[in-house]
Amino acid sequence: MSAQLHRRRRQAPRGRHATPHWLGRLPYLIVLCGVAGGLALCAFDYFRKGSSLIAAAVLFGALARLVLPPSQVGMLETRKKWLDVATMAFFAVAIAVVAWIVPGDK
């Protein structure tokens, strides 16, 4: 009975093919940096270029969520895979459309 009370946690093997812990945060950080860069461009009066960078970063997040396994997507995983990908792809396309429809920026 004491063996049932004191179960050990399973740990991933630390072999040659084990992925580092920080690798799961990398796609999220790339998306975050892309959005921050796009917002900085928008702040410096380059609305179209900044919005396009934001749309590209969100689309990268959707592709990362689609391709990578759940252990490597980090905080991009919030719901089911198909819903995450569809939501991010929709917002990426919507941001890109708005960026190119709004007149004024060269």
C-alpha cells in the first residue's frame, strides 16, 4: 500500500534526443517579437508595414501551432489545435486585409 501512496512522477528521458525546456517557448517568443516590432513600426508612422509584420507574426504562430507537437508549442496552445490554427489564421488575414485597405501609408 505504501507503494501506491508514494508514486514517482514520470520524467521525460534526458537522452540525446530530448528537447530542451526553452525550446517550447521559442515559437511564442518569435510571435511576440514580431508583434512588438510591428507595433513599433506603427508607432513610427509606418502603419502598413507594421500591420503586415503583425499579420506575418500571427500567421507564423498559426503555422507553428499546426506543425509542432504539443510539447513544443508552449503558450500558443490554448484550445484544440484546429481552433487555435483557424483563429490565428483568421486574425492574420483580417489584419493583412485591413493593413492594405486603409489608405494613406506608402
